Amino acid sequence: MRKAKVLFKNREAGILTQHDDGSFSFRYLEDWVTHTNGQGISLTFPLTEREFHSKYLFPFFFSMLPEGSNKEVVCKHNRIDQEDHFGLLMTTAKNDSIGAVRIIKLDQE
């Protein structure tokens, strides 16, 4: 299992998890739900206490990945398998993000 913090405008909003079976889940932090005046990170993730589940990386996060030759360069330079979308997301979206969302890898203890 791998986890990452999801930051929105540099504030921790939730946790994105890749489970051992390859599926994904996203859940807002309790503090985010109770103190943000109803602001979700995207229209596909409305603000709620429930957990979102998907067999694949959610399209919202997948759209943050580099494509084409940029993807090839990033994967080669960081030794990431091109099919490891979660690994690629954690590598590229921690600093290099177009929008207000960033992804920070959580180290597992």
C-alpha cells in the first residue's frame, strides 16, 4: 500500500491511497471537511466524509501526469516504470503542478 497527501492551495486536504490490489481510494481529512466552507478539490470529488474508490487512478489525478516525451524523460530520469501512474504522480505533482493541487508522498513506517 502506498499513500500520499493531497494538498489544495498548500493545505492538506486529504489522503490518496493505492491499495495492494492496485485499486485507489481518496478521503478528505476530517479537519478539511469541517473547516473549508464546502470547498472540494474538484467537481469529481465533492466535499464529503465518505471515501471515494476506483479500480484505476482517478481521472482527476491521472490528468496531472506528464505525457509523451515528457513522461519518457521523467520516468527514465527517476527510474519509474511508465505504467506506475501513482509513482509518477508522486514524483511530478509534488512541485510541478499547473493547478492548486499537489501530491506529497507519505513515507510508510
